Amino acid sequence: SDSTGRLRPPPTIPRHAMATRAVAVTVLLCVAARGGAAPAAPQFEVLCKAAEAVSDDIIRWRRKMHETPELMYQEHNTSAIIQAALGSMGIHFTTGWGVNTHPTRIPGAGGTGIVADLGTGKPPFVGLRADMDALPIDEATAVPFKSAYPGRMHACGHDGHSAMLLGAAKLLKERSADLKGTVRLIFQLAEEGGAGAKRMKEEGVLKGLSRIFALHVAPWLPSGTVAGRSGTLMAAGDFFEMRLVGKGAHGAMPHTGVD
């Protein structure tokens, strides 16, 4: 905000900066999937150049999803975009993940989650996960790919997460013969308070996984950088119920009650 306390509009991010961010995270996903340890410098440079080659695809996927945001358990078009991209890469996938078990509380049938395995089909199994639902927020931006739906917006960056995982999928598919195990791509629905991860876990998406990697965009960091730490990194919201037992009192005589 400025000195008056009013919120300033976010700065316009140039296309090259978005491409740099997409490439950096896509490379990180591929490095994580290929065993955790950083590869030798020459191999890493090759991977960076390959990621740069798909940056236009990543931006196109992200903007397409950004323009058509969908709320939790209703991500049908988003799921179709991801499925079409995976199919164009020749990647076999399964759908129907994340069925909504509380449709009376949260609208939507769910089942929009997508899972794909690349590699040998044998251990070790490493998971890469991205979320894909939007938020019930009006988008007040002037970008040409702004939300086409009033009251819905990809305000949390899940369109970017899914697009970057598609970029990683493309790089990994091209190198699937080199994988010493199996990489499981997980496109999760209903992250925004809908327990989509819990639904997919109950359906068996984590079966056989020895480790899993996920990430979140961070607009406060410079483009082209990735941050992390060991241990807990990000907080999450939760709900609880409290029952208070005591004795009420008049507001003018609070000392007669039990606080």
C-alpha cells in the first residue's frame, strides 16, 4: 500500500519474467522427480534449455485456465484442458479422482482429478502434485486473459501450478526412458477448503509413493528463483468447535458471572 494506506495495483509482470518463473519451477519439478539430488552441471544446462523451449506452452496453458476458472469439485473444463495437453504428449492418464463425498455441503460432484504415471512402472515412485481449482472472487484486472466468469478467479495461482506441472510432464515424457523408477503426476481438485487431497488419498493416489513434491507460487520472490527450507514452511487454515460452560451475567455486573 502507499502512504495513505490505499492498496496499489500489482505491477505488470512482463512476459519474459513469467516465462523465467515458469522455466525455473518446471526445471525444479523435473530435478525433484529424477531423484532429488541436483544433476551434473552440463545435464542441468540441457534441462534448462529444454524447459525454455516449452515456456510458451506453459504460458498458453496457464492463460487458458486463468480465463476459465472453476470452483472446487466443479473443475470440468480445467480437467479437460489438462487431459487434452497430456493426451497430445502421448501420456496415459486416469480420471475420476476426488469424488465429492459431501455434495450437500459443497456443490459439485467432483471426480475431476487426474493421475498419470511415467517411467518404469516400478519403484521408487515419486509424486509431483499441482492443484487446479479457483476462488469465488471477482477479477479486477485489465489483462486480455482475465476471468470470463463473474465471481470466479484464479487468485491463488493454481492455474500456474497446473501449467508448470504440464511443462514438467512434457520434459519427463521426453526422458521417460532415463527414469530409474516411476514419476506420478497428480492434478488435485478442491484444494480451496474442499479436502480434495484427502479424497484422492482415500482413493489410493499415494499408494507406493516414497516421496512427493509440491510447490506454491510466491509473487514476493524475484522471477526465476525458488525458495524452500527443511521442516514446516507454510501454514493452513482449519476449523474447530468450542463449547463454553459458565454462568451468564448482565453487562453492567460482569463480576456476577463466570468468565
